[in-house]
Amino acid sequence: EGKALEVDALQVHFPVRKGLFRRVVGYVKAVDGVSLDVPAGETLALVGESGCGKTTAGKALLKLVPSSGGSAHYGEHDLLALSPRQWQPLRRDLQMIFQDPFASLNPRMRVGEILEEGMLALGVEPDMSARSARIDGLLRRVGLDAAMRHRFPHEFSGGQRQRIAIARALAVSPKLIVCDEPTSALDVSVQAQILNLLRELQAEYGLSYLFITHNLAVVDYLAHHVAVMYLGRIVERGRVEEVLRDPRHPYTRMLLDAVPRIETAGLSKRAGAKGDMPSPLNPPKGCHFHPRCAVANDACRTSYPDEVSVSATRVVRCHLVSREG
Ligand code: SF4
């Protein structure tokens, strides 16, 4: 199967400055060597708790924050190495949908203008009447009324605003969309509608998604592949069925234990996620997860585990997991 995006050893290190002269005294390794692939026409979910670096990784791939190392191949282009001029023609292909659709939509622009802005900037539909017809069609496609183009973002509900943000991304005919927790600010019933819409659009347009979320139920519903991130690194990745059915990394197991199951809700207490993620400013030595890991041993406190391929499609980073076969 083809790859829409191949990320290798992505790093995003932020300088920490102190004192009168703002001297650099260290680095926060928000993303510290992340490798993952987004297969063409499919969804890779990047999951982890807030602060694990998943949003920063997504933004770095679209050059919204500067990366410090690694590569991200989109076709023959390494996105991270492109100059702004080389990047410009690819902006059509690579779009992002954000968690808070209200913050991402300009409150002073009408919905039609919001959709038109990106098309004009990227040279989509130079003909005005064709552009106008496209806007009407897009609004209808995402489940809104074409007449809504004359209204302002504040006149819409959260779910409708996310539909507008999706229409804006679609307006430039993208190939890959980075979705950053697009439903986590919405009511549960609305979440399902937006996830369904994203799934339909993927099938219709052959879109590839890098879907950033903390929610494993969403991963199960939408994604084909999953990469679990902890303190700037991927600790387990593989196909969704295998990772969710048979998690191999203790952190993946902990996340799964924290998912409330309908059949047990109120009857038994779930174990839940134990403790907090340490600060990326000062990560623990050895395996970053060891302070929270119930099965940690001495090796875990001193050395960071290497990647181990446990199957053709699955990679895990844990001292207790051994190579298969
Ligand atoms: Fe736990 Fe050790 Fe595996 Fe880290 S390497 S997840 S501390 S068992």
C-alpha cells in the first residue's frame, strides 16, 4: 500500500531561556524522534495524554512550528526541508483541522468569505462564479445550508462550526488532513456526526488522515493504524485491531484500562490512568514511563528501550517485550 506521509525521527525541541539575557539553558524535547507512516487513503491515529507532544508533532509536519530534526516525506518532498517558496504549492495538499473551530475561524468574516479566502490564496477556482458554486456545494456536502455562507461563525453551534472548518479544508482539495482533536470540544452526540462525516469524506475523496486524539474510542471507530505517544516518543504502533485487542506496551494497557466501558459503567471501578505524565522539561531517566509502570524493573530505570518489531506491522518500545518468532 502507498504511503501518504512517511515521518522519520521527527524532533521538535523548544529552547528554555532564563535570566536578563534570555540565555538558552536547556531544551524541552516536546517531540523526540517520532517515526510513523500515514498510509494513503487511511487514518493513522496519534494518541496520548495531553502534553505528550502529539499536537506539536502534527503542527511541525505542516510547518506551523519549527522542527529540530528528522524528515517527513510527502511523495518526493521532505516537508521539513522545504523553503517557504517550495512549501507554497504543497499547502493545497496538506490541511489541518483544529480542536476549537471557533478559535480557528475568523469571527469578522462571513462563512462564504472564510471558505473563499483559502481558495484565493492557493489559486483554486479563479473564476468567481465557479468559486461561488463550489462554496455552495461544499457547505451542502458538510451538512449545512448554502444560504449559511452569508452568516458569521458566532451564529453557529460548535458542531456546525467544525463543519465549516471541514468545508474550508476541503475547499482546496487536500490529499492529507491533520485532524487535531476535532471532536473533543463537542457534545458526544455531535462528535459521532462529525466522525461519520470525516469517514464519508475519506471514502469519497480518498483522503488520508493523521488524527490526533486522546480518545481510544475514537481511534477504534475511525482509525486503521495507531501510534501511542508518551513524553515525546512513540511507545507502540500498529494496526488498530491488534493494538487495541492485544496491547503490548504497559502504557497502552493503562490507557485502555482508563476507557469507561458501557457494560461496566457504575458496576465496577475501572483502574483508570495512574499518576500524571512527568514534565517533558525533565523527563525520567531510562524508560520515561517507569515512574508509572507497574512492571518496571532495574533496567527500566537506567536505559531507554529500543524499538522491537513484534509482528510485521507492530513496533513496541519496552524492555519486557521481546521480538516474535
Ligand atoms: Fe514499564 Fe520498563 Fe516497559 Fe518502560 S520499559 S514500559 S518501565 S516495563
